[in-house]
Amino acid sequence: MKVIAITGTRKGIGRFLAEQYLERGWTVVGCSRDASDLSHEHYSHYTLDVADEQAVASMMQDVRRKHGRLDALLNNAGIASMNHVLLTPASTLQRVFATNVMGTFLFCREAAKLMGRRKFGRIVNFATVATPLKLEGEAVYAASKAAVVSLTEVLARELAPMGITVNAVGPTPVPTDLVGSVPEVKMTALIARQAIPRYGTMEDVLNVCDFFLRDESDFVTGQTLYLGGV
């Protein structure tokens, strides 16, 4: 049975992805800062901060002991903070970069150690259209995800000899808690800048993840696929 790790599975896109892969017969290991009520015989949940190096390493060691393998990783966990740069405290930058960059890095590193044992792995990181759209009010969030894209491109080269591909999906706004606090007028203006002017769906994100995870996608690495036509 294939094993997939998904971060941020308590709610939103992460929860949706976990449920989808469970339905398809995968073993899913998920995590979030808070406990999850997702109950399934092939689901294990770890309560941790993705920026906690020891906690992430311990989770992956536990995956190795229990399952002996890890086939895929979806680095979904992420946070945003919409604010003008002049009104953004340093603490916000530290918090956003800790989750979005440090968390992605740590999971990539620890997952690759486990994937490398079998010379196979699929890593999908999460970018955002806020970066190529240079979205006003999202300087810190967009910059953190730009770092994720750069990390994705370099790791793709470093991990290729181990049979591991590393790609990223850049969703447009999907109706979740992450965008729920953004004024509707700003969301409307953002969506109007897309080639296809609509909100994204969780199925749109799943579709890209499915493509990157396919066995046949072994020649696709270091790519970031933005949705909506930005």
C-alpha cells in the first residue's frame, strides 16, 4: 500500500486531499498544530508545528518504523497575513516564513531521507499565484512562497539522483479559511487578473497533485504549475 504524507490536514485543502487519497486506497499520514477528527483505519495524525525540526524528524522516523516507506509528500500547510508592508510587524514575517519556508524545507529534507531508501519519491510543494501576480498587501506571503519555488527548483536537482521528483502547485484563491478574511472586493479584483476568472476548487488542486504523483511523471521535476492562467 502506498504511503503519502500531507501537512495541514485538519481542515481546508489538506483535509480534502487526505480524504481523497484515503478513498483511493493510500495510507495517509497527516499533521497539523491541533488535533484532527479525521478517522480512518489507514490514517495517522501527528499534532505538531511544521517548523519544529525535532517534531518533524520524529514524525518521519515513526513513519519509517510503522510503514517502512514513504511514496509521496504534499507540503500543503501554509499561512498568510494580508497587510500593507508599512503595517506588517517583524513577528508576522517570522511566523509566515517559519511555517511556509522552514516547514516546507524540513518536511522535504526528512521525507527525502525516507524516500531515498527505495530510490523513489514524489514531493509536491505549495506555491501561490500571489507571487507572479505581485499581489499588493501580500508582500510577506508572496515572498515566502517565492522562496518555496526556489527551494523546489534546487531540491529537484539535488534529489533527482535519488529518484525523487520535486514540483509545486500554485493555486488561485480557493474558498477556505486562508482567504476568508480577505475583503471580497480584493478577491474579485484578483480573480479578474486570471485568464480564467473564477475561484479555484479543491478538485483543481487535486488534479495537479495527481499529475505530479503519477509513476509516468518521473521526467517532470523542478516545475511550478500555477492555476487559473496567471
